[in-house]
Amino acid sequence: MPKEMALKTQNLSAVELDFKDVGMSKKVKFEINGWSYNILAEDDFADYLKYAIEEDFATNSPNSKKAILLAYIKAKYQLFEQDEEIEKILARIQ
């Protein structure tokens, strides 16, 4: 992965991704609806986050509030399923 990679859009309500190496971590910058958010993430998680955002959001067109809410609900459901699976595994080994 290059030291710096950006996917940019002209739309204010689109997601803009800007990944930069910062030592052992990567700076992940989100722009949603004109607001900028910066997150410092470990290399592997930053790469996964980039992949997940590209899967859940349009990076070249506007994202509605509904799209953002659905992505959040999808992520929470995936965590729910993982928690259920962990509980089943724990019950089997106890």
C-alpha cells in the first residue's frame, strides 16, 4: 500500500478517505457531509477500515443519512452475530 492514498469526491455529503502513515499507525481521515474526522489506527486495522468503508459507503457520490445508518446497523449486527458465536463456543468448552 502506498504511503499516502486518497479517494476524493466533489460532493459534500460523500465520504472522503485519506490514509497516511504515521509511524506504526496510519491516520485515517473521514469527511462526511463537510465534517472532517481523524482517527489514528494501527496498520492492519487501518487497512481493514479502508476496505470496510469502501464496502459500506459510496466514495464517489453522496451518502444519505439512511446509508450511514444502515452501515452502522450492519456493523452492529455483525458484532451481535460474533457475540452469539463466542457464547456458543464458550458454552461448548465449559
